[in-house]
Amino acid sequence: MKRTLAEMTRTLAGMFTAIILCSLTFTGCLTDPCSCVCRPDTPAVGGTVCVWLASDRDTYASFGRVGEEADRNFGDYGSLVVAKGELANKLSYVNFARPTFPEGTEILEAKFEMFHGGKNEDGTTDDLLLNVGAIKNEPWGRSTLTWNNRPDRGGVPPSDVGELRLRSQAWSGTNNILGAAKELLLTQPDRHYGFVVSLGQVFGAGVEKGFYSNNDYRRKRDDMALSPRMVMKIRLPAGKTTSDIKMPFLSPDHDFSKLVQPITTIHFSPGSDYPAEWNVSPNW
């Protein structure tokens, strides 16, 4: 069938518009960063979807040995650290951009995970449990956080979320933290400022363990790499798909300025089983 010049022009115009829309999304991520990219919708199967939500900002605070690092900010570092002992005390802080879920969405399961790339790298065992606390009512800034101004230094202590089991060269995760996830994402998103990770145990001179930050150089536009994350199983209401989940513009204090733009902070997978390639930490 022959097509008129006008029809061909309209078709090309439509294709060009689609390209521009994607380009605008990408440009927006560069100038007013957001966590969305042009991607096909992932329909829910039976309403259940697995979600990978990556951190939008993280950092750590260090007292040092005798307080020499207490006013120092580590927001631009590509790693996170927890430590406790004679040589240093360090805490890691992780926050997430909050998705807006369709009304009626249920969170069925959630785990908080960080990737530990070492293996007994400080000369001590990796067979450890780390404390995870939820920070409420006390905002903190990645580029301004120090030991001396950290939100849990006094005032409102972090709410106990559970423990994170350290694993060598692998994703280290909590058991199900359903209650904290519901608060963070559904019931108290305006009062919840992410998590603080700390060491409760001390062995000999102390322990220091490292994790990948969300601004690790391996992170690419559509690859969330080894950023701290929450993995969840959710149930969407009837008639809704992942295209109805909306991501906000990122905080100006995000970690991504040195990375390839735009940055993706959420992935979906239909069904009730985490994909094998996500390497979700086992329950324990």
C-alpha cells in the first residue's frame, strides 16, 4: 500500500516526538535529577511484583580514634563503613527516594541490604550481626553529616529495625523488615529519614567493615550496581501495573553528580520470586 507524503511526515513526526520525550526525561535527570528513565512497563502477574529500590543518598560518620574526624564529612566517598573499637567509631547512613504507590498497594515483604565486598579485610571474622535503626523526625544531609551533627547523637534515638547479617563478598541483608518498610514508604514517608547501620560488638582492638556506596563508579544509567537497596514483594491493586508507581524528583543532596546521567533507582520484576540475578541475601 502506498503512503502519501503527508502520512509519512506525520509518522516521522510521531517518532521524533517519542525520541524527544525520552530525551527530555534524560535531560531532566541531568538538570533537575529524577529517578525515572524511559522503560517499558512491567505488568503485574496476579498483582504481585518484586521491587528493587536503590538508595538515593548515603554516607558515613566517623569519630576517629580520639575525635579527630568528628567534624569531617564523607558524603563524596564511594564507600560506606561501620566500625567500633579503639581505632575508630563509624556509622553508615542510607536513605531512599520514596515511590508513590497506587492506593491499595500492599507491601508483602521487605529486606534492607548492603554489599560487603571484603573478606575478613580488617583481620577479623565476617560472621557478624550489624544493628539497623530507623531514623525518624530528624532529617540529615549527605553533604553536611558529621559525627557531631548526626541525627541519632541525642534527641530521638533510632528505632530498632533488626539486624543485618554480614556476608563476605556478597549482599548482606536483614530478615523481613515489613513494619519499617510500611512506615518508610506508606504510612510515615514524611517522618522517616532512612536507616543507620552500626556495630554493637567489639572484638579485641575493634572491627571495621566496608560496603559499596550508591555512588560507586560502576553504577551506570540503567544499572544500580551494588548500591544499598531495599528488595520488596508488593501486591498492586486490581487494574494497576508498575507504570502507576511514580518516583519523585531526587533531593538536591543526592549522590549522583559524578556518575553517568540519568540514574535509575527502581527496578521491577513480575511475579512473587526474586530473580536469581538479583542475588538477594538468604533468610537466616
